[in-house]
Amino acid sequence: MESEDATRRTRLASERTYLAWIRSGLTALAVALAAGRLVPELAGGAAWPYELLGVGYGVLGIGFVVYGLRRQVAVEDAIARGEWAPLDRSASLGFALGGVVLGLATIAVIVFSG
């Protein structure tokens, strides 16, 4: 019984993590819309830097959603086998680098567009 409860808790934790990947993806897509469409209309001037940022955040958001699904499937399969599915280092590094690059690009657009 205790083993069954632990598996149930693990599956529920996995589900919460999957939903966090989806939330992160939707948040990045909302930022993409804001940066690419709303901010250029409010700021005036050249729109292309904001549109480029919007595309970057959109790609990041889609990456979160797609990788979140792949991760969910891998974790569920591992749980079914009684194993562990570690987070892929290259994906982790890719998301971190993507966030850093987009953060620096956002700072550059803010500083140099005014």
C-alpha cells in the first residue's frame, strides 16, 4: 500500500510539473505577443527589434510546451518501469541560454530604443 501511495504522489508531482511547463510556455507566448505587437504600437519608432524579440519569446514558448510534453511522456514511462528519468542537460542548457539571450536582447532594446 505504501509503495502504491508513493507512486500516486510521484505521478501527481509529475502532472504538476507538466502543467508548469505548459504555464511557462503560455507565459512566454503572452510575452511574445506583447513584445512583438503591443509594445511597438505604444512605443512608436522602429518595430522590428520588438518583433524580433516577440519571435524569440514565441519560439521559447513553443519549446517549453513541446519539451514539457516529451518530458511528461518520458517521466510516465520511467515511473511505469520503476525507474527515474533525469532532465536532459542539453534541454536544460538550451532553455537557460535562450532565456539569457532573450533577457540580454530585451535589455538592449530597452536601452537603445529610447
